[in-house]
Amino acid sequence: MNKELLLKNLRNIPDFPVPGIQFKDVSSLFKNPECLKEMSDALYELYKDKGITKVAGIESRGFVMAASLALRLGAGFVPIRKLGKLPAETITETYGKEYGHDTIEIHKDAIDENDVVLVHDDLLATGGTMLAAYNLVKKLNPKKAMINFLIELEGLKGRDVFPADAQIDCLLSLEGK
Ligand code: AMP
């Protein structure tokens, strides 16, 4: 994977959405056709032999690559959304994040015991969002669940919040917070 290409095109917005946050704007990668292809190919290579049947994406930046990866893998796409957006019966989790609190939910019938699930989001900061999403998916009893991010902010040590057996992969690891 061409990490330099991705790093060169990843826009950093200081103090967004609140002072002190260095916001990694993945829309600057999504809008660039070369970056989009690079990420899509890298994800496909990582997960093509893992037997994945569902890719779950976290609203909203997680939807982009989750849906395109699902299509390439011949898997289904499952949305994990903020409270009140999903129309059918759901289960929910509330969590703290780098800025504020949130509740996410998943449709109860989105995943079953025959599924191998990849849960994807754009970025790992403190890990709260993904841990809640991973917990939601696990409650639906899939055969296996794996975790993926485009970007990890290593300095925030988000990996530490996950169980030791969680399988976590990131395309880019950034040293800062
Ligand atoms: P966390 O739960 O702390 O791991 O936060 C991850 C979620 O918040 C992801 O959905 C990210 O899109 C978003 N997020 C948190 N911090 C940042 C950041 N510094 N840059 C971009 N997105 C962020």
C-alpha cells in the first residue's frame, strides 16, 4: 500500500469540532480517486481470505469503505447508526468518546450466528465508539468478529480498551493524538 500517498492527502483540521482536537479529515482521501483505490485495494487484500459475510460500518464516515469493501468481498453491508435513525427493532450501546457521549444501535436481525463480521470505522481515537459497535455485533452472536480502521491515533492508546483477543487492523498508524 502507498502510505505516503495517503499521508500526503490526509487533511488535518486543528481545533475541530472542539479546541484541542486534531481532526483527521478522511473526506480528503475519499475525494481523491487514487487514494480511494489505494484504500479499497488494501482493504480487499487484508480481508479477501477471511470468510467475511457482513461488513458493518459505523455512521457516517465508516459507511464509505465498509459498503465498498462489502461489495468487493461479496458480503453484505450493515449500518451501525446513531440513536433513532434505524427503522426496525434495534439493540443499543452508550459510550464516551474523545469529545462527548453518544449512543449507537444496530438492527437486531442484521447479523446471525452464521456470520463472520468485519466492523469498520474511519478512525481509532480513544476506542469508545468501536468498542460499543463491537459489543453490539458480539451480542448478535456471529461466528467471528474482526475490527478495522483506516487510521489509528497511536498516542491515544485506543487499542487498550478492547479485549485481548480482539483482532484489530489499521491501514495507517499516526503517532500523535
Ligand atoms: P473514539 O470513540 O474516541 O475512538 O472516536 C472515534 C470516532 O470519532 C470515529 O468515528 C471518528 O470518526 C471520530 N473521531 C474522533 N477523534 C477524531 C479525530 N481526531 N479525527 C477524526 N475523527 C475523529
